[in-house]
Amino acid sequence: MSNPTIQTVPAIVPDEVPATPSDSRPGILQRGLQFLWRRDWRGFVLPLLALALWWGVTHFKLANTEVLAPPGAVLIEGLHQVFNGGFVWDLTASISRDLAGFTIGGLAGFALGTLLGTSRLAELLVAPSFNAVKQIALFAWIPMISVWFGMGEPAKVVFISLAAFYPVAINTFEGIRSVNRDYAEVARVYGFSRLQLWRRVILPAASPQIFTGLHLALIYAWLATIGAEYFLKSGYGVGNSMIDGREHFNMGSVLFGLVVVGSIGALLNQLAVRLEHRALKWRNRSA
Amino acid sequence: MSLTETLPVPALAAPAAAARTAQLLAGLRSRIWRGALALILPLAVLALWHAATLNGWVAQQILPAPTLVWSTLFDLWDSGELWTNLSISLTRVAWGFSAALVFGLALGVAMGLSKTAEAYLYPSFKAISEVPVLGWIPLLIMLVGIGEAMKILVIAKAAAVPITINTQQGIRNIPQAYLEVARVYRFNPRQLWLKVIFPSTLPSLFNGFRYGLTNAWLSLVTVELLASSEGIGYQMVWGRQLFQLDVVMACMVVIGVVGLAIDLVLQVIETRLLRWRRAAF
């Protein structure tokens, strides 16, 4: 401040470099406040109202508190579950059977979709039956699966595989069928081998739709995991803990399970979007 | 000029007609051929199934004979039991879907038209829809009991999500140019809704209805399997508990047929409703 020559320098800098907000370098507190200020808080009004209503109803005993636990008790129950309940076991059990089913169903679906996509004869033979069987609601298979595979892990994985199987099979089939014939023509001109044709032409061209199938399969498999745990009640799992919670009137456990089911679903969805984006990056580049 | 141009037409008509009949025949032949091929797999499975039960390769308790399933299906139908349960199930779907229609359309229109409504409502809607129906069932059972209200709420939630999303997006995606044309022609609000907003959101709306109804049927089956004392899903559970697997399989057939019927009806309605659109292209 005392030296005028130095003072001119910072006065020039903002002129040369276009003034950006980061130039002013606000402190972390200021930036945090700015972030909070700019954020759209209107979405929180409804949940907060619901929370207030919930609190009011339980606080003034307008409803049976045996059934409708107060928000505080639910929060404590949730924390209890995370830190010293069997939550970790439940979650690992659920996710591992989810992934097992997803892998088996996805591979089977990919195989069938590829077969139907490449062979007209196979399509004529199998596709009508496949479409007919597909009409049966997924959960309607549960009673038969429980007879054939019992109530344990195999039955659950079979059911989850079935859930993942349909979307992958359908989308792989449609993806392969929609490959532009000109591409295959070009490959033939260049004398591609069968393997090259598959690796270089058909699979890349069909990949967006195959990814769509895998993405759907990931979502369905998670749904099927929770469903399988509801219906085939043995062992651990997030679904088991929710059903147990309901039977013991433990609302904390049920609500906590609900949040976990939603979060894992959203997380899997995000993961699929990311992977899809990364795997299909080359397409955007060439376009 | 015009005469010479129209002249060749009658001359061509006879061969064209012959070609058309030939094409029709070929189409018929390929259709029969396709049908025959399509039947091979189901017939083979049926034959294997029949042989397996006939020769005792698989215990009757685990796999009932196909003929038994078939006769059970007719017995259940003749006794009226099947229809009673099915009508209970369909009534539930109708109630749940109607509730979803009212709620989903209102919410979708509100969020589609007003940014403010979207800012207030969308995050909550998103949070609720992010948790699948299956996750809500235990909570709903705790809150409203195991009765009819719970089932209808479950079905309504399943159907309302796609209806809301598609309604909102349909309204959002109306091309700005349409609205400008309407403004230029000084449409009154009623005209604006009937001639611009409704027709241009119709395909999207219909998409929502379609997913909504399919979801409603699927979640009905789920909720009836899980917690019900009547309905087609319950009949399955009942058959399973008594180890009457012929009843279970007959119910699976019925569930599949209803699913297919819902699909077909919606397809017919869609092509009817959206015909004007195709013609424009």
C-alpha cells in the first residue's frame, strides 16, 4: 500500500485477464454461503412440511405411536442399524446375490439375443414362444420357483437372473437386427473373417442397444432382489430386514430399509449411466 | 396431356391385380410357414413335459401334467372361482389406475406448465418415485393396514410415476413454434388447450398411460402375492400352499393372457387415436 509502483500492478491485471469470479478469491466461508444462497431450496419445502406433520402427529399423540414412530426414534433406529445392527451383512448379501443374478441372467440373455439376432430360423422358432412367456408377470414365477428351487439362495438367484434375462435378450436381439446392412457389406468387401465381422462391425454397431438392455437389467435385478427377499424369506438381505421390521412393528427398520433400497437403486442407475457413457464414448468422437 | 398419362393405368390394372393376389398368396404361405415354425418349440416342450409326468421322471407334486393344468384351468373357470378372483383383481387395477390418472395428470400438467410448481414438487416426486413400489409396500402396510387401501395405493403409485413424467415431458416438448402460431392466430385459452397443447402432448400422454397400466398390472400381481386374501395373485399363493401346482400354473396362464390383452387393447387404441399423426407424414 505504501509503495505506489506495486499498487499499479494489481490494477492492470484485471484489465488484461477478463474478470472472473474466481479472481476475487473469496474465502471458503463466503463461497460456501454463495453456494447455499444460489441453491434452489424450494424443493425442500414439501419434505419439511411432511416431516413437521409427522413430528406433530406423533408428538401430540394424534396417531398410535406404537405403529407410527416419531421421527427421532426412527433416526436412532436407523443409526443403530448402520453401526451395530446386521445392516452390513444384509447389504452385502443383497448386493452379491443381485450381481450374481445379473451376471447369469445377462449372459444368458446376451446369448439368446445373439442367437435370435443372427439366425432367422432361430428367430422364427423361438421368438414367438419367448414373447408369449414374457407376458407372464415376473413375480408370478415366484411360487413355481419356490417349488423347484426351494427357499434358499439358488431360488433367489434364479429369480433375479430371470429378471435380468428379458431386457438383455430383447435389446441384444433388436440391437443386432438393427445393424446397418451396408456395414456388413463393407466388411465383406474387405474380406473380414467371421470373428472380425463380429468384433469390429456387429457388436460395436449394436452396443448402444445392448447397453440399454444391460442398464434395464441392472434396475430390474435390484427390484427382483428385494422381491426375492420378501417372498423367499430365508437368510439375510435388505428385503428380509424390512419384512422383519414390519412384522415386529419396527418402523425405523422399515423406513431405513426403504431409504437403502431407493439409494442403492439410484446408485446402480448412476453407475450404469457412467459406464454406458464411457463405453460408448468412441461413438460420439467419430460422429 | 392428362389423357395420355391416365391411359396406361387401366392397361396395367389386370397384371397389377394378378400380382397382388400372388403377393397375397405368398404372404399367406409365409404366414402359415411362420406359424408352423413358431409352434415347434411349444409343442416339443409340451411333449417333453407330458412324457416326463407320464413316465414319472418328475414327481407330480413338483410338475403337474399339462393335461391336468388345462383341465384345472377350465374347472376354475366353470366353478366361477377364477372369474371371482380375476374380477376382484381387475377392479383393484381399475381403482388404482384411475387414481393414478387423476393424480399423475394433475401433477404432470402442473410441473409441465409452471417452473415454480416444478421447483417445489419435482424433488419430492423424484425421491418418492426413486424407491420402487416394492420398497413402499412394508411401510404402507404399517401405515394403512393390509386392506384394500394399501393395494390401491401401491397400484396407484406404480402407475402414477410414468403418467406424471410423460405428461410433464409432453407439455415441455411442445415445439415453441406451435405456441407462437397459436399466439399469432390469437387462440383463446380453450382453443390453445384443445388445438395445440392436448394434441401435441397426446403421444407422450399415451406413452405414460401405457407404461402406467402395465406397471399397475405387474404391481397388482406382486402385492396380491405378498398380502392378500382374494384375487388372482392370492389364488396362486393358495395353490402353492396346498401344493396344488396345477392351480398355480393355471393362474400363471391367466396372468399372462391378461397382460397380453392389456397390451393389445392399448395398441389398438393407440393406433386409432394417433392415426391423424401418421397420415400427416
